[in-house]
Amino acid sequence: MLVSYKWLNEYLDLSKVSPKELADTMSVTGIEVEGIDVPEEGLKKIVVGEVKECIPHPDSDHLSICQVDIGEEELSQIVCGAPNVKAGIKVIVALPGSRITGNVKIKKGKMRGQVSNGMICSLEELGFSDSVVPKEYSEGIYYLPEDAVNGSAVFSYLEMDDSIIELSITPNRADALSIRGVAHEVGAIYRQTPTFNDEVLVESAEKASDKIAVSVTDTVDSPAYQIRIIENVKIEPSPQWLQNRLMNEGIRPINNVVDVTNYILLLFGQPLHAFDYDKLESKEILVRRANAGETLITLDGETRELTTDNIVITNGKEPVALAGVMGGANSEISSETTTVALEAAMFDNVSIRRTSKHFNLRSESSSRFEKGINQATISQANEAAAALIAKLSGGIVLSGAVEGASIVPKNVEVSIELGRINGYLGTTLSIDQVNELFEALQFDYTVEGESYVISIPPRRWDIQIEADIIEEVARIYGYDRLPSTLPNGETVAGSLTAEQSLTRTVRSILEGSGASEAISYALTTEEKSTQFQMRESQLTRLDWPMSEDRSVLRMNLISGLLDDVAYNVARKNSNISFYEIGNVFYQDKDGKKNLPLEEKHLGLALTGLKEVKNWHQQNQKVDFYTLKGMLETLFEQLSVVDMIAYQPVSNMADLHPGRSAEIYLGEEKIGFVGQVHPAVAKAYDIPETYVAELNLHGLLTTEKNGFVYKSVSKFPAVSRDIALLVSEKVNNHELSETITQSAGKYLTSIQLFDVYQGDSIEAGYKSMAYSLTFSNPEATLTDEEINKTMDKVTTALTDTHGAVIR
């Protein structure tokens, strides 16, 4: 939001407050100031000139030789290449020795043999952007008003001696997206009440309702909608003061009707739209949802195919404007316009946001409708605009506004105790001090004892709850005046919950395994959010995302870690071991009614080398077992390793099908580990990468087996090997479970030491060899006992899995 210091001074007395001081004070009270721009800074010796004579250059078909009155005794000759230069106009003259934008110095010189004492300037050469220069001057020089004094500095005529303060407005302070809103804010800071001088509306006897009928299909889409009619208008350029004001605010002047709607937009924060009444070709305005397949050519010349998500303004039959976003070319104000239908409305902010996003049309109007407008000044803004249009165009305003829908603004009442305010802020404010702050904010209030009931006017629609009131008190009292206090209560004790303590343990274990912690954005794209999903879930979308890349909440940690891997790999950091602990967000089918379920997960990502080549070893790449080993270490330290099982991945297209596994804690799936699918890795532009993700909350809160200490056996352990021929569909976990269940209590370990497929093995089968270790802590095991146990194991493997003992 650009705020003119001069404009603000019309409503407040800031004569003793410099623009720099004002900017600093506003920043301290909660509205950040991006910077201050004084348009005339860096420019010098630029004056008003009057072209007395203009003749073609004898040696050029596009240059003109001008004799210019610059307030001196003799005329000054200047050669000019602008196509619109002519005798009898007031122009901007850069004298010899002057400086124009870009710190360019203008010198006396010759052009095609003719002396040129300076330069006749365009607005661009004074630093104005191409986008704000009126179209009639975009290819040439700018004409100054006829009453400009020859030889005087041009800056005051163009209001370049103003200070333009750029405010960074957060979505919750959309009230400051208007000069009146900023005036109220500054008034509260400096304990002043702004005085507004809106044009007085004079209406004719003829009723507007005789000229047009207005209706709204759905008051949810458009809670307020009204039209005013202005007849006998004459379309002309706006006066200089209005053009200056718009250009300083970054808006291109168009004509005296359109410029007024933009001026009121800036003043009230109320978007308006002007229709050419005669082009409507009906005496009706109907606000409705668009029909699927309808089209509208908008003011930018683009044909828009509409959907039922779009609110449109129609003439009863066809759309004439995209509500709250852009008008239609079929009802545009033009030089032939004589009657104006002036719209003031309020539209559903969600619908406007979707329409703006769908058509990639961001405008000053749509941004305000999206963030909210002051319901109390809809009619007032329309009256002020109609009065100003009538004044500048010679028009007549018909009596009354024709309403299709109206809204009755109400003050919001918030109750709060003085102790609550002081308790939150650490202050000892008295009743009188708080009263003075509410009066500065122009909030009505009642107080009984120390209990307040504050009445919030509609212009501050961001204030709804007592926390908002506390924030307002803090802002206007001064953040810099709040005392420094230490927190008190149980939170100071420093005790951790069991889950917090275990989370710290997890971090320590992983960092001991060589991993570094990464922190990724919780917001991501729809595509990345649905990758590596551990459960079915709806997306949780933001209503107002700052960009498409941050539009939904994540449902996995891996996609964020892969972004981190890609960032590092692109910068030649190729040996990476990352972990992240953070929440993922699951949503049920009723996502708009319920908050998402937040579940704490652990994510890991490895790529590159685990061992770098040196004098005694070769490079060793990370692989599936590197990452699985890190997880095994974690499970062992958390005392759950005996409860962990691995199964083939059943349904996860983002993982390599032959190098991945699902992780189970008992009967519950808690995660996965594996190689990123090559196609996914290519999309992220990363090399071969291995990832794992665990439901950390489930892992940490499960009932764990405690450490059991046993004395070292005095009797020797016995090992037996067994080789099996089984179907390639049978996995190690299934065989190990069968062996464990059938081998009895003396089995102490199972070790798979060989897997073979190839020559001498039938297709579809594989050979798996295990080493089984037995130990009896109370006696030496005999061959007979071992043989009997091995017979049980063999029988179980044969019956359960069809295994053949090799």
C-alpha cells in the first residue's frame, strides 16, 4: 500500500511530524514500512516551459525545433523528437546542467546541426513508470496545466515533492489498505481524530430506480450490492490533482469517471465499477453465478470461459463483468459514454479469490475483496464517488441508490478484564491509561470496576476476541514501552514429557549415526504432499496460499527432504545423510469442518558415499542396508527391535519395488524404508537416494520391552546350518518366524548367511541358508536334543512353506 504524506495531511495535522518520523513510529506500532520514496530526489534544474514556436527540423523527418519560454528574457531553443510536441503547450524542460532519472546529466549540445539548450521531457524521464503514464502521453512528452508558471520548478505541479510511504500490509490489517484506514491508524498513534472532507452529494428529483432494476440471486455471494446512476456526463481527462494522486499511488489515469472509481478505492478501500449504462442494453442488473460455458471478454481484451464458481454481473441475460475482479469490454466507459451506472458491492471473498486465481487476474479490487472491506462505508463510498464524478464530468446524479442486497453493519462487542491485559503484557496499566488508549483508537467502551466491554466499529473487522484487544493496547501503548519480564509457572521447571525426552534420544541416536537434522517447509504442492503417503487422506488446503508451491499441508516428510537433497547436490555437496522430525497432516473427508490430524513423523534420506576412498579402502556407496542399519540401531536403543518386522511394500509407487520394505511394529505398520523410485529421483534431479519414514508418535508411545540382563552361560553354544529350497515368493521374515516358533526355548539366534538363485536352482525358486545357534544356560546340549529340535524345524518349514532341505 502506497500512502501519500500530503494526502494524509489533508485529514490529520502532521505538520510537526516528518515522513521519516511517521514511518518509524508506524513500524513500531505494528504496520511495517518498506520505505519512503520522494519522487523529486536526485532530480534538479527541471522547470516549466511554454512552447512558443515549433517547426520541423530541416535535416530530420522526426525532430522539431522548438522555441521555449523558460521564464527568462529570451526564448530557449530546444530540439525535440516527441511526436506530440507543438506550439502553445506547457512542457517539462530539463535545463543544461540538470539531472533526470538515472542520474543522467543534460548538457547543451547540437542535434543534426541545430543548437539544443536542454531537453523537453516525458514523464518516464522524470522517473515515472511506463505503467502509470496516461496512454495519450505514453509515446511522447507530457503536457503541464495551462496555469503552470514558466521557469518555475515542475515538482509541485506533479506532486513530486510529496513523500510516498510504502506499507507492508499483513492480511489481518486489510483496514489499512485505504487512506482513511491509515488516517485512523495514524490518528490513534498521535492522538488525533481524522477529519474527512468528502464531496457533498447533490441529487436530482428523478429517481434512479426508474432507470434500472437491481437483483441478487444469492446474498451469500453478494451480501451488498447497489447501483447509482449519473446522467449527462462528459468523458474527459481528469484534473491534474487527481492524475498526480493516482500516478503517485501506482495507478494509470484513464478518464474522469474511471479515475474517480480508483481514487475512491484508494480513499475508502471500497472497490467500485462504472458501467456505460447505454451499453448494458437493458434496464436490469442481475448478480448471479455464471453458467458453465458462458464467455466474457474482459477489459484486457481476453476472452474468459466462465464456470459456476464465478460470480458475474449481468444485464439480465449475459455477463457484463467478472464480479470483484474485472469489468467486461461490452460495458466499458468510453469517450461516447453519457450515462454511468456506478456499482458498489461486497462479494464473497472465497469466490473472488478462486476466480482471481483461476484466471490469473490480480487487481487492486480483487485483493481488497479477498481480505475484506469496511461494510459500514459501502454506501458512503458510492455517494462520494457519484458526487465527484458529477463534479468532474458535469453530470447529474439521480435520486437514490438502487439496491439488490444490503447489509446492516454492526459493532462487535468484546469483553475483557484489566487484569487480563496487564497479565499478558506484564504491565501495570491503570483504568485511566487504558481508557485513554481506547479513546485514541476511537473505540466506544463501558467499564464497571475493572471489567470492560469494548464496541469495535466495522472499520476494524480484524478485531473479534480479547487477544485482539490486548494486541491493540500493546500497539498503541508502545511495544518498546512494555517491561521485560521472565515467564513464571510450571513451564519454567524444565521438565520434559516422556515423548519429548524420547524425541531427544532419537535425535541423539541419529546424529551419532552420522545424520544431520534438516527442517523443511510444512507447506508444499499437491503433488509432493501426496507422494510417499503412509495412509489414505484428503489434502488440507490453505484458503489464502502465498504461492502454488506452498498451497497444501504435507502428508509426508520425504518430499521436503528430497528438496533438501536436490538443493545440496546442485551445490556439489553429494554425500548426504539427513533426518527430520516434524508433523504431517491427515484430513478426513469432511476436511472443511474439522482440523487436520497432526502426527509426528521421522524422515531420513541418504545419498552419495558412506566411505570415501583412501589408502586402505575403496569408495562405498550408501545402500538399502546402510539405512536399514541406522533404523536397527534406533530400534535397539528404543528397546523395540524384537517387535519390528519388515514386509515387502504393497502399494507405494514412489519407491523402487525391489529395494524397499514396509516396517511393522507388532501388527501395526509404522513406516517404510527403501530406494526412491528412479523416475521420482529424476523428477527431483537427484542421484540414487534411500529414504525412510516412521510414525514416530506410534513408535515412542508403544509399550516397550524393558532391558533384561542375563548371566553369561557357563555351557557351550551349539550352531547348526540349514539350507532350504523355497519359492522365491517366500521371504526371510516368514521363514525366520517359522524357525523361531518351532525351534524351542534354546534357540538364541538366527542368521541368514546365503541367498542363491541361478544354475542348478529351478526357475521360480531360491536357496536360503541359515545358521541357528542354541544354548542352554543350565546344561550342555546333547546331539540328540539338537537333532530333535532340527527335525521339528525341518518339518515346520516343509509343512508351512513347502521347503526342501538341500
